Amino acid sequence: MPWVIHIVTVVVVLFVVLNLAAGLIWVERRLLALWQDRYGPNRVGPFGLLQVAADTIKLFFKEDWVPPFADKPVFILAPAIVMLTVLMSFTVIPFAPGIAVSDLNIGLLFVLAMSSLGVYSVVLGGWASDNKYSLLGGLRAAAQMLSYEVFMGLALMGVVIMVGSFSLSAIVEAQQKIWFVIPQFLGFILFLIAGVAETRRLPFDIPEAESELVAGFHSEYSGMKFGMFFIGEYVGVVLISALITLLFFGGWLGPGLPPLLWFIIKTFAFICFFILLRAGLPRPRFDQLMSWGWKIMLPLALANILVTGAVVLWAR
Amino acid sequence: MNATATAAILDDLAEKFGADSIVAQPARDAIPAFWTPREKLTEVLRYLKTEVSGPYRMLYDLTAIDERVRTHRDGQPPSDFSLVYHLLSFDRNEFLRIKVALKSGDLHAPTITGLWPAANWYEREVWDMFGIVFDGHPHLARILMPRTWVGHPLRKDHPARATEMGPFQLPDEKQDAEQEALRFRPEEWGMKRSSEDTDFIFLNIGPQHPGTHGVLRIILQLDGEEIVDCVPEIGFHHRGAEKMGERQTWHTFIPYTDRIDYLGGVMNNLAYLTAIEKLAGITPPPRAQVIRVMLSELFRIISHLVWYGTFAQDVGQLSPVFFTFNDRERAFEIIEAVCGARMHPNWFRIGGVAQDLPKGWETMIRDFVKYLPPRLVEYDKEIMRNRIFKARTKGIGAYTVDECIEWGVTGPNLRACGYEWDFRKKQPYSVYDQFEFDIPTAQHGDCYDRAVVRVEEMRQSLRIIEQCVEQMPGGSYKSLQPLAAPPLKPDNTMHDIETLINHFLGVSWGPVIPPGEALGTIEATKGNNGYYLVSDGSTVSYRTRIRTPSFPHMQTLPNLSRGMLVSDLLAILGSIDFVLADIDR
């Protein structure tokens, strides 16, 4: 009865991903604290682990307030979109051979499509709040996503050309000999940068830029609606880290340990890297970010496709 | 600042404008001072700013005195309210004090905003506090008090305590009226709501905003994200420190000074005491002076560390603020060991300091002097050499030396433009002339260069502190002169009634400072801090004027931010290093 197995996989993936994302709040706070010479949350439960539970309970019991001046349906829809799109992306992620909700043959395209849809949540959230800070945040998000979506997709085309498939499991299997991070190093760097921008994490947290726009697009959000943006961001981090692992670091491939464990270890390493970035870097201005995107990143991504294509053709 | 130079400028003016128009008034601080009639004021000031050789290019301060109940006014022209202008000449390295007498029924004076744009806020403050009208001022509105305030607080007949004013009540109608008074109307500021091709957004930044470092309200006129114009609105942190100065005794006002530039700690005490000690003719003993210099420089570092971390945070870097606050904590440990308190040590006293240094102070300070430089190297790598940081700060919010002087900008912000002017070197107060240190400067006057100067200043302060440890003289930590407060117990206090009474009065009432006026200025953490004190021969000050660096610095904000983006505004705010308490007093 394969549909039972399907449902179990869906539920397990949903459960694991959401809990992982919530757990990341604790991981991020402890790691940041470590790098910043302080303790971080260490009071609730062993090592402060129950902080996550405390935070979740707090979010659920906070007043879920919709400002009277907001555009109500859109205001409610926006945080749902962010959760929906990142969770949908996880349906095509293969965690290990055979462990995936659905191993689509256009898996990579599906992920890119979902992440493009995800932008709407930020823009709509910023617009529906009818708050000047939110509006500016939404505008910045739109500008940032436009600039970075373009070369994010293009950066991956090198990998696709080499494998000849959009299926994520096929891409992993193609890395038996060599991880794509070596032949596609440029693509890796470009995707990494675009990935940070995509998840709106420091140094590219320009749409929320605390010191400038208070909380940017989600200034007016509270309670669990804010929580959706919050968790959505962490799920996004997990997603981008998982993608980097799959596309450039051989996914579940690795000696000795079980495949699933390899996948988790690699993904976790990238998650930590994301957090380290946040601890280390200042935030560029959004016009600088855009000019880097269009003037440097996009030409590099195009050059990468050209060179990869030429080499693949020549090798034939 | 010798006597002949003093006479020279006054003679020069008397020759030019007639002896009747220039009435000299000797002061205790050797700053040349004179009275001039209101009609001649603009002319005299224009001459001093633009024509005289060695021009007085900076409007250092502009304030007023309510003279109506002052008793010691020997030889001064009759006046109910006097305007006081302090000018600074960099060529002469000299201040000049100009006074204008006004009569109660006719409190009008010509504006000098045409001559010095920086006079704008100062004149608004004088109007707010004294009700003196400046004819021709572009926007003479209240600046520190709420718009709904009735009366002018620094007038002698205005109550100084809440208990003199009847119970405070806030019925709904009043609350609505107060809130309505805060509504921003662009037309009042000569701003348009739209241009030919765009409607402007008016964005309220503050008074509660994570990027403003305190209760500051900035109203931005935005075209998209580009700043067309901005209006800084201050006064939310106003506590009436100058009014309190007229209520507290000379001695008991010291803790209030701590809270002016609340990151500068004892540095504020020093500015205040420099003025009092000029009035009282006290020279503190060498040990007290060196202790003062050492603690002041430690506070310069403490203040700069706060600025360093928060500036990095303003451009989006999360971690440095934790590192610099950790370092600051170590410096506070020393302050705590010496003073018992941390941010507001209230440690300097008239004629010295509160107590001698504790046992083991040398080790603590030597440890800190050894500890900090490697940390600063680390921050150079993390912050100053970070390419995103540079991209955010280089070429942003730059001003030139001329603009700085025009707008009254002093301290690190002036030196960032390449002008080496530091009061510790140019007009050495306390014992700064005994120490070797350099005055760091930069060239472009932008956000990055302002940071460069401050970072290097920390290293120079460490040098001074190190020399203080090496050269710490022995002897008393407080003067035995009769006006030093609270007085030390000399050996003979308990032997005869005269010394006992004197000591008792000195402790209970505090000293009676001889009548006169003095301006004490120091190179504080954020720029030049000056106290202009008027004594009427009593145990309290007749007028305490606090000239703070942050006030003129904040006034330049619109110039720096026009045409920039919102993100740049935050970089600019971080780089000019202000404290709201220092602006609003």
C-alpha cells in the first residue's frame, strides 16, 4: 500500500523539518552567543534546550493582532505563503536514496519556482500592513529578489548541464566520482550568495534591516503570524543548506556512515555557516546589493554557463 | 591669550564702531568680553567673522541670562535680559564674548542666522527658554520644550520644581491636544508634499526607533528611499539641567553633570570644574590633576568603545557591540574600584577629586593598557578593514573643514576633515601639556574617516593613561584652598572656633564662589564641552550654561543626509557619535 507510505513520509518530513527549524532558533542563539563572548539562552531545560518550547508557547499565546488599517485578507495570506512555499520545496528534496516525498524529474525547477513564489509573501506582507516601514521593507524585498532570483537559477545551470537532468537524486548520483563543488566552484559561490539573499539573512537582511526599518516588512505582525515569517526564515535556511549539499557536496554520498547521516551532517555544517555569516558581516546598502547582483553576479553566472557548456560539448 | 591681545581686539572694535558701542567687561576667565548695543550687533558680528584679521569664524555658543535679580553687576550696562555670544577664532586661538542688553518690554534682537546658519537652533533655544524674539529668524519655534508649554523655563520667575506647579493631570482632551501638537506639518518647515513627478513620503524615525540611539525624532521627506530633506526634532530627553544648576549648590551640581554626556562620565565633571575653578581661583594639586586626566582619558576610551560597537551595529554588524562592551566592562572595573560607581561616578570635586586612588590601582590600569591594544587590532580587521563596512561608510555624509567651522562642529568630527584642532593641545587645560600624545586626523570628513579618528584616539588615550601611571605625583588629592569643596579637614579644624565654623559651613552650605563669569571648555569625548557659569556671589550658580558638542552636531544632520538613502542616514547618525542627553541637557 504505497499511499500509506507516502502519507507517512509526508508527515515525517513535515514534522522533522518544522522541528528542525524551531530547534535552529536555539542553535542559532547559542552559536551566535558563542561567537560573541556571551552565554545565550541557557536557563530553560538542559543547555537551554527547552527555550524553543518556551518561545513557541509564547508565540501561540500572544495576541494575534491585525491592525485596523491593514488590508486584512492579504495581511493574513502573506505569512501563509512563506510557510507554504518553503515546505512545498521540501517535497522534492531527497534526504537519502528512496527517502523523499516525491522525486520529481524537474525537482530543481520546482524548488526555484517555489522560492520565486515565496517573494510574494514579503512583498504582500509589506504592502498589506499599510505602514511606511513595512512598505519600504516590501519594496526592498522586491528589488532584492528580482536581482537575485535571476542569477540564482542561472548559477545552477552549470550543474544541470553537467548532469543533464533537473532531478535532484540524479544530480547526487552524478557526483559519485567528484563533488560538483570542484568543477562548478563559481556556480557554488554564486548560489551561496544568492541563497543568503533568498533567505533574507544577514548580510542581506535588507528588507527587515533592524537599525533602519525597525522590522521592515513584518513590523506590524505579531503572534503566530509573525511566527510563520520567523519559522519560514529558518526553514528557508535549512532548504538552502540542503540544496547546497545536494547540488555541490554530493548529498548523502560519503564513506562509512549511513547516507541519511551524511546528508544531515553536511546540511548542518552549512546551517552553521549561515549563522557564522550573520555573526560576522555588516549589511550592504540595497542599491549596492543590486548593482553587485546585476553587474557582477549575473555576468559571472552567464560566463559559467557558457564555459561549462563549451567544456561539456568539447568532452563529448 | 595674553593681556595685550585681549586689549587689541577691543581697541580695534572701539576704533571701528566707536567707543560707545564697545563697552568692555573684564571677566575672571581672561576671555575678552564686551557689550554692544542691539542695533550694532549684526554689524559687529559680521566684522568679527569676515573682516577682522584673525577672524572669529565659529559661533561657539549663543545663550542668554535673565539679569533681573542679579545683584553683582558692577560696571555692566543696565539690562533685564542679556544675550551672550561666544565666538572662537582658530587663527588667534581665542574666544570672544559679546553681550547685548535687552529691556523687559522689548525682548527683540536681530537674528544672525544670515551670518551663521548654526545660530538657528541656538536662537530657537533662547526663544524657548527666555522668550526673546529674534526678528527675521526662519522658524522661531520651541526646540527643547513641548510646543504646548506655557512660559519660558530659564526665566527667574518660572518655577524650578514640579512641586511649585500644582498637580499634573492628563485628561483625555489634554492628551489628544499634546499628541496633535506632535503632528508633523511639512508646510511649517517650508516642505512640499509632492513635486511634479512624485508624492513624497514623510517618514517618522523615532522618537522610539532602534537606530536613533535614544529619544530622537527625525522626520524624513523621502522620494522613494532617497532623502530629500530631514528635520531632526529634539527635546525628548530635556531634563532642565541648566535650571537645576540655578538650584543646586556649586558642589551638589556635580552629579548632574555626569548625566549630560552620560557616556562621558567624569569628563563632564571636568568641564564644569574647569569653569568653577577659574571663578574661585583654585588650582588643584598636581596629584589631583593627573588623576583627573587619567580618569577622563579612561572615559574617553569607554565612550569611544560604545560608539565603536554601536556604529558597527548601525551598519548591520551584530557582533562588535558585544566585544566592545566587554572591553568597556573591564574599563568600568577600574572606574568602579576607584570611584565606586560606573557610568556616573560623580568623582571630581571643586579643587581636586573625592578620594585618593585605592591600593593596587596601578596594576589594574597597567593590565588594561596591555589588554586593549590587541583587541583594537582585532577590531581593525573585523570592522575597519571590512569591505562591506567601507562600502557603507566611505564617501557618505562628508563635510569640509569650512562647513564644520561654520556649523560649530568640534572634536573628532572636525579632525576627520583634516583640521588638527584639539583643545588638549591648543588650549591645554588641567595638566594635558605634561603628556606626549598625537592628535589623529583624517582627510575626507566622511563616516569612515570619523571612525578612523576615533579609533586612533583610543590608542592615544592609552598612551596618556600610561604616562599618568608612570608620572603620578604624590601629595594631596584635594586642594586646601578655602573654596575647595567639600573641604578637607586640616589639622587645626578642631582646635579653634573659626576654623571649625568655616569647615562646617563649607561642608553644609558649600562654598560661596566670588561673583563673576567664566567659561570652562574641554575636549570632551564627542567634541568641545563648555560650561559658562555666572556667579552672583552665592552658594548657587546664578546661571549655568552648558554648551555641548552634540547639539551643533545634530543640527548639521540635514546637510549631511540630503540626497542620501535611508540606510546612509543610519551610518551618518552612528558616525557623528551623539548622545541625546548631551543634545537636550
